[in-house]
Amino acid sequence: MKRILVIVILAGAALAALPFLFSGNGQRPYRGWVEADTLFIGAESAGRLERLDVAEGQAVAAGAPLFRLEASGEEAAVAAARAALARSQAELDLAEAAQKRPEEIDVLRASEREAAARLELAKQDLDRTRVLVERGTATQASLDTATATEAANRAALDNVRSQIILGNLPARDEQLRQAKEALAAARADLASAEAALARRSVAAPGEGSIETVYYRTGEVVPTGRPIVALLPPHNIRIRFFVPETEIARFSLGQSVRVACDACEPTEAKISFIAKNAEFTPPEIYSLEERAKLVYRVEAIPAGPKALRPGQPVDVFAGARP
């Protein structure tokens, strides 16, 4: 009687284990687990953590703020770059504008009118002197003096008019080019300073969940150290191992079925098949297959959010298990 009872118990245990060993169509599952490539996100330079916008386990959207480092030095650099840009712009405006201010041009125009009046008076005096010399009542020296005075007043008028023309002209081409190059350099410096300031605040490169927070507000973060670990859903994949005798059943892009404890079965597409064989990894815990050669295969799940990294899974080739 005891022997019959033992046989019944063993048969029941074997029947209970069948769903774990075979799929609905008689396929044997391939053992594997959920693998994930976590993004370790930090700042490009060292600094004190001024603000932490996320917590462990929190789901974030693409572009959501993650953290900000203290940025007083970068803000001062931006302010200085903006002031330098304004100065360069003013210098270019000055070089492109007339060399004389409107008030100075008005003074020159008044001098022009004065010089024109003196020239007109000198012309009249010269004409009278010529008539007197012809009549013999004036000397040749008087005529020479009147001629020289008229020429001097004409030159003075020409000089004032030249100053007016020059005052309305912009700076020379070389000065204009120098001012434009200085303005371009100031704009580049401002863009560089603004980029450095923007890098002190880091946003999520994509949606995902915060797996780990390594630093807290007020702590100093060294260069190159991550502050948070982000796991995007598209970085989750299934890793399983196929015996050498069955690897020909799989190909890139092929659909497989993934099942695990306490989760709904999901589809996955094979994205990687190893070229070289390896021994069964110890994570599979299969003494029978440990000495056999297997190939590593990876598949991208259709519903990655329902899976957790490190979770054991059963992979079925072909039809739904």
C-alpha cells in the first residue's frame, strides 16, 4: 500500500512539473532571464548637487528634469559674455555710423556758411581792387593781397566742406571688418557660456524609471560619477541560451514567446544570436546541460514594462505556449 502511495505521489509531481517543462504544443522551454542596460547619468563636470528632481522608482518622461548642479560661476560667465557682446555690437554700430555726431556736423555746417560768406566778401574785394588797379588808383600789391585773400577763403570753404563729407562717412573697411569679427567672437563666447550653464541642468534622454540615486542634494559630485541610474523600457531584453543542436531553429527577427512567474506571457523578437558557442552559464542551474555547448540569444520584448531585470523566464519558440 505504501509503495502504491509513493508511486501516486511521484506521478502527481511529474504531472505538476509538465507545464514547466513543456509548452502547450510539446515544446521544451529555453531557460533565461530578463537583462537590462541601465543608463548611468551624471554631469560633465564636478560640482555641488543643488537640486534633485527625481526619486528611486519614479517613472520619468523624456525631457523631464533629473538634477541640477550649482552654477553660480557659469551664470557669471554668461553675464560677462552678454556684456562683451553688447560692447562689440556698440563698437560695430559706431564703426558703421558717421564718424561725426550730428551736433558736430551742425558745427561744421555753420563753419561752412561762415567760410562761404568770407569767400563772397573776398571775391567782391578782389573785383573792386582789379577795377582800381585798371584806373591807376590802386597798386599791384593791393591786387596781389586781394587775390591771396580770395584764394585763402576758397580753400577754407573747401576744407570745411571736406570735413562735412568725411564726417558723414563710416569707418574704413579695415575697421569695419575688425568690428564685425569682434562681434562674431563675442557671440561665440556667449553661446559657449550658455552651453556650459545648460549642462549644469540634466534632463532625461528618454522615458524610463529611476533605478538608483547615488547622490543627494548638497553633496559634491566628482567628475565622471553618475548621479542617477535610468532604465529606459527599450533597453530591456530577454537573454536565453539554446543548445548547439537546436540553434538552427532560430533566426534574427523571429518571434518567440516569453513566460515568467506572476506575469502575463508576452511576445519578443530575436535581436541577437551569438556566433560563438559557450558553456551553459551557472545562472541557469542546470546540472544536466552545464557541460553542453549553448548559444546566447537575445530578444526584445513587446511589453518590456511588465518585466523586471534579473527575473527568470521561459522562452518558447514559435507558437503561443
